[in-house]
Amino acid sequence: MEHPVKAFGWAARDTTGILSPFNFSRRATGEHDVQFKILYCGICHSDLHSVKNEWGFTQYPIVPGHEIVGVVTEVGNKVEKVKVGDKVAVGCLVGSCRECDLCTKDLENYCSKSILTYGAKDVDGTTTYGGYSDIMVANEHFVVRWPENFPLDAGAPLLCAGITTYSPLKHYGLDKPGLHIGVVGLGGLGHVAVKFAKAFGSKVTVISTSSKKKKEAIEKLGADSFLVSGNEEEMQGAAGTLDGIIDTVSAVHPLVPLISLLKIDGKLIMVGAPEKPLELPVFPYLITGRKVVAGSNIGGLKETQEMIDFAAKHNILADVEIIPIDYVNTAMERLLKSDVKYRFVIDVGKTLRAE
């Protein structure tokens, strides 16, 4: 199905994941729709998984990108949320049923009919395309208002990395001042988790596989302490000291050393997505400490807006490397090697031109 609005982006066509210029179309701006010019789009690790079909459900061609910010160019006649010229954003979702129990509780992210920003089937049966492109059209409900004077480039990754770490801190009661929070992995998610936890008034310990990031974690990001997960002496010395842990690691890794760090009633929240099952010995690690291992997946639209407003108030931004669109394949290769501090952001408005 061909839509009337011509669009241009970069797409992957097969499991090599190589992205190249791609002409496609967006729908006309409906009465509840917002059309905006994309200025910046963050690169998420899930983009890398998706373009290579590592999760097994990619439909090609695929235009990735769900950390999208820009300026409104057109609104439908029933749109009330924003106006032409406003700065806006779109995160991981562009649709849901809006009627189920979850949607009415502002948990659209858990709706069984939620529609992902890219690589999904929209309500009209067409494929959704993401933010590695010049134009976006979305229902106003799924558009986030952007705070005045809040940077678009370094703020873009918050649409995924930000809400993915903010939501579990809030939901599991780990946002109370004075708590001691651990953050596993200091990558795109982890470095933002540290910033949110500190803003909530927590003491923060970063847990990593090596000491390479210790100085940066403490001196630049404001963490209070640092543990090397493979150092048994350090880990044993910190046993039973953490109220909660946000685990951002997407690789297979042992959970027992992390669970051992928790206090009684402590909570280990998984937000990374390892491609293979993790081993979770229940006894004695969980049972004897009444500990919780749980998961969390982004957040609903109300919470995403709340997160962006909180970030603007506390000046929480991702640490980013701005790149032109034609560098995207190199960026993907570097991302695979964790060779970025800590998030790539594509300067779409400056570097994307239709061919």
C-alpha cells in the first residue's frame, strides 16, 4: 500500500543488517495525527538486533529507530496536545488498542495489540517505519511533548534508554531517597540508570565486568562506588548491602553473585534482553532472603512524559556521540563492540537528504 506522503530514510534489506538509502511513504496526517520533521534519532542496541533478525521476527525492508525527536510541521484538525512548531518526540510505540484494562491504566506498553514504532503492522496493515528517516506521522496520544530548552540530541536516547530504566525504579519503589541502588552494566542503559537513581537521592554502586569504567562511573557519572563482578573479595564485601539492582546487561551472565548483593526483600530488576535463558537457582538465594527477580519493559505514554519532564527538571541527558546518517553502518559495528560512550545519535535533520 502506497501512502501519499513521500519519505526517505535508511533501511536494511536482509540479515546482513547493512543499511542503505530507502524511499518509502508515510500516511497523510489524520484528524488525530501529528506530522513532524525528524531532527535526531538515537541508535538503540535493539536496532542492531532487529536489522540482523537476531530475534527472529524481522520483516524486510526495515527502517529502525525509536528514539525520535523533531519539530511539528502539521497537525490534524482534532489534535489538542501540540501545535505546528512545537518540539516533540516518539519512542518505542506508535499504537495500542486504547481500550483494554492495561491501556486504561496507562500501560500501553503491555497491551497485546501495541504497535512498535518500526517493523510492526499498523492498523491499516502497512509496516511501521522508524526514525532513521526524514518525516514521522503518529497519533497524538503516542507523541511526547518536549520541554523547552531541553536538548534534542542528548535527550533523544531517553525515549528508550531513559524510560527503560526510569520505569522500574518507579514501579518497584526504588525511587525513594536514601536507598542503595546497584546498576549492572555501564552502557547505553546503565549510564542513564545511574543518573536517574542519583536524581532520586539514592546511593549508587555500578557493577561491571572490569575496572576500566570505574573512574568514569564515579568521577563523571556520580556513582558512589564500583564493583568488579568477577572479583569475589569485592562482591563478598558488598553482600547484603543493596536495596535494588537494575540489570541492563543483554549478554548471558550469572545472577547468583548479583542476588547475593541484595538485602532482605531486595529486588533484582532485569531490563536487558539476553538471547539465551539465564540460570536462576531459587534455593537458597531467593527463598532465604525473600528476594525478588523481576522484569520491566519501557513504560506507558503517561510515564514516558513524566520521565522526560523529570529529566528536563534535573538536567538528565544521555552521553552521546552525534553522527551523520551515512556513518550508521560503522556505528552499528562499533555498537557491537561496545565502542561508544554511551549512545550514538543520528543528526537526521542535518545529514539526511532524499536522493
